[in-house]
Amino acid sequence: MHLTVKEIARIINADISGNENLKINDAQSFESASAEAVTFASDVRFLKKLNSTNAGAVIVPDDFSKFSDETGPDLPVLLKVKDPKYHFFKILALFYPEKQYPGSISRTAVIGMNVTLGKDVYIGHNALIGGNTIIGDRTVVMPNVFIGEDVSIGEDSVIKPNVTIMERSEIGSKVMIHSGTVIGSDGFGFTPHDSEHEKILHAGYVRIDDHVEIGACNTIDRGTFGRTHIMAGVKTDNLVHIAHNVIIGKRSLIVGQAGIAGSATIGENVIIAGKAGVSGHLHVGDNAIVGPGAGVTSNVQAGKIVSGIPQMPHKLWLKIARILPRLPEMRKKMAMLEKKITELEHKKE
């Protein structure tokens, strides 16, 4: 596939500085781009070294004129837009289009009783769909997916291979669930009885709203009663655990290996960074950020940034983190001071 700079500019509504007839046949990273590729630079770090990239064209911010008004002999063609990263990946999708799945049902798929399939639904090899399930138009169910009974999935969703969606789960439209994820597993619920840990029945379900993307190998537990709810626009990384009756607000981001314990509520536009943990029955307010590896043991107010175990204001944690490596040396000095003080006290006696 070939596009001229002029054609790319028309697609992303960009202003051109340089040769508009230059042919582009790929989209690549800033460091590895070739002379016939387009890349992007969205921050000063890359904008200051445009003459070091071999890319034929670079998508840059529309206010880039404050760095350079004209292209020089060492500069690539510039395409100026408001959001370079977003528009770059729009062009990348043209060179690397996703595989299309025309509506069809594999002969090896198993479809239960009273299943309702919308228009142009794709069901892959060895998929199993339980009875009374509803799947919306143009949704893709890839090979080896298990979908239990009484599940509903909206339109234009993609269920990747080896996903498990347990009974009564509700999945919205334009949802993507990556391989190995389990939706609607039982929560970790047991009660002591006669010196044993007896299992507690989980009678609830999972609700995932529209425009959500769930990473690979996530586990999202059903509610003990009621629902575990992932609201619209939420994105989770790989290896995330979300326990029973958790509520995650709109557009929040949950990064890899994070865990959220039962009945916690996460507000809108929250970031839970990698390996962070949120204890049960707590609330993290809107627009808060929980730093990497943090352990949240009390509520986090809206807009706050916290780090550490237990969580504390991020700036305080940075001060503590700088002190920690010095503790052995400080302990040694304190022991020496204590010894000297003791010796002085003995001399006075």
C-alpha cells in the first residue's frame, strides 16, 4: 500500500510543511522509521531531534512552529495536527488493518437452545454458546470461547480465543475481551464451619458496559449478590483481578497485575497502576491515581495521587523512598551516637 503525504494529510486533516508528493508505504516508530515511512513526535524530547530520524514524514503538533517554521535540508516532511499520537495510529491502521471476520458459524461450534444471533455474527471453531444467550450484530466470537447460559453480548464486540464468559453475564457493545480472560467466576468467598472453610454461593453476575477493553488473563468475579460492574470506557491491562461486587467507574484504567478486592468502588477516570492493590469495601474517588505497587488500605479522596504501603500522598512517599536505602547507614550512626552518649554519661558519674 502506498499513500502520498498529500493523501495522508487529507485523511487526518493536517497542514503540510514539505514535499506533499512524497510516497509513504509504512508507519513506523521514530527510531526505526525508514525514508518511505511516516512516524510521529508529540513531545519536546522527539521534536528537538527531528533531524535524527530517517522517516520521510513526521506527524507533529499543530503549534510546532514555535520550534521551527520551515523544513530544513535535514528535516522530514511535517504533518501538523492537534493530536499527533492519535492520528499516527489512525494511519498505522491503514497499513496494518485488522483481520475481518465475515459473518459465519463454524461447523464445530456448539450452539445451545434458544440462542439469538444478530446479523453477520462470527462464531469460530469449537466455541460453545449456552442456551438463551443473545449475541448482537457483527460480534466476533473466536475459537474455543465458552459462553454460558443466559449471557447477553451487544453489537460489534470481539471475544478473543479461549475466553470464558460464565452464565448471566452482561457484555455491552464495542467491547473487546482478550484471550484467557474469565468473566463471572466465583468470588473468593468462604465461611468457617465445623473447622472447615465452607464455600459461599455467589448468586450475582458481571455487567460490562460499552466501549470497554479487558486485557488478557483477567479474572472478573461475579457478585455474591447483585453485580460486579465495569462501566463504559474502562480499559484493563493483562493479568488484572477484579473481585466480587467491585464497581469501576467510567474511563478508568487498571494496569497489569493490579488487584481490587471485593466490594471496592473505583470512581471515574481513575488510574490504578501496575501491581497496586485496593483492599475490600474501600472507595477510590474520581480522577485519583494509585501508584505502582501501592497498597490501598483506606479511602482515597477524589483527585489525590497516592503511593506506597500503606498508601500515602505521592510526594511524601518519594521522600520516604529516598531515605529507605540510607536506613542501614543511619542505624549504624545512631548506634555509635548512643554509645558515645552512654560513655559521656559514665564520665559525669
